[in-house]
Amino acid sequence: MKRIHLVFVWLAALFMGTTAARAHPQDFEQWTNINAHVSLTESKSFQVYLETQPRLGNDWQRSATVQNQAALVCNFNKTLGVYAGYAWTPSFYDSHYHRDYRDEQRIWQQVLYRHELFGIKWQHRLRQEQRMIMRTDDVSNRTRYMLKGSYGLSDAGDFGLTGYDEFMVTLNDVKGGPWDGYDRNRIFFGPYWIKGSGRYEVGYLGEHLKRFGSDERWAHVLAINAIFNF
């Protein structure tokens, strides 16, 4: 019974978020996220993190961006790890769906903390990014915080439900680029499966954003995630 109650709580939170989207321009998108932690030591104290994330937008009609990232990871224990990484994240159109290629490179730092509470496995991810965006006059600094929960529905824990909320804030004004303040918020909900060294998630992701300036947009996304740990 407790598991059923938890499902209804997550669905209610998702409904509240999507209801708020109706006042803004909307898009239907598809994101595929493939990432892996590759261990450099048997204890997994040191790893390399690799990620690629192609995205389709404009109602699935064309490529929106390809997010490519890599990082060095130091895991102090099973609950706490720190990352230092680089990303190349070009975008191919603006918030009005006009063709507008923007090359973007990032340096980023991250702290990831894991724990279990109320039968849910939690992840807290705090990331700081230094964004170097084409046609801007300075480095844009952004802070991101994500809270993710996973609740097993099988005795083996290899199947269940997962969801997260991620909030992003830009810390400084950049001419021709992001303004300081609220940047975007993402919510995700769906089932997960674990098989071997892979975890697979498929679900709905809603993203409300103010990309540059006051333009607002809500994306309804079919998100497919494949997560590996070697």
C-alpha cells in the first residue's frame, strides 16, 4: 500500500508541473542520454565519466543539440563523489525555432551524494558550470541542483520507479547570452530497469526554461536514458 501511495504522490507532482506549462510556448522533443562511469581502479575510487546526449526538437522535426561531456571522478566512498569535467554542447536553433548555431563549451565541477531514506534511494547532485558561448563577451556561470529518487518495485531491486527535479540558476549577466537569475527547471518521471552493469530509464521529462533574456518555453520530452557503470 505504501508503494501505491508513493506512485500517486509522484504523479500528482508531475501533473502540477505540466499544468503550469500551458501559459507558455511548447515543444515536443526526444532526448537520448547515454552515459558511463569507467573505473580506473578495482575499488572504483577513480573513474572516467563519459556522456553523449542527442536531442530532437521542434516537434521531433530536427536536431536541437548534442550534449557531449567527459570528466574525471574521485569517489571517496559509495555515497560521495566529486567530478571535474569538460563539455561541448552546440545548439542549432533559438527559442523561436530560427536557425541559430551557437557553439558552447563548458568547464564544470560536481559533487554527487547518495543515501537511502524511507525506502527510497536518493541522489543529490550539485554542479557548477563555466559556460563559454559563441557571440558572448564573457563566461556565463551557472549553478545546478538535482534531487533524484528511485523506488524499487521488485524484491531484487532491478525494477522500479524513478524521478527527479533539477533547478538551474545563472549567476551573472552576459551580453548576448544568459541573464542572471532563473534559467530553467526540469522534472522527470518513469520506470527503470537494471540488467548487468546497465540501468535503463524511459519516461516523461518536462522542462521550463528562459534561455536568453525573457523568452520562455516549455518542452515536453520523451526521455530515454541508458546508464552504465564498469
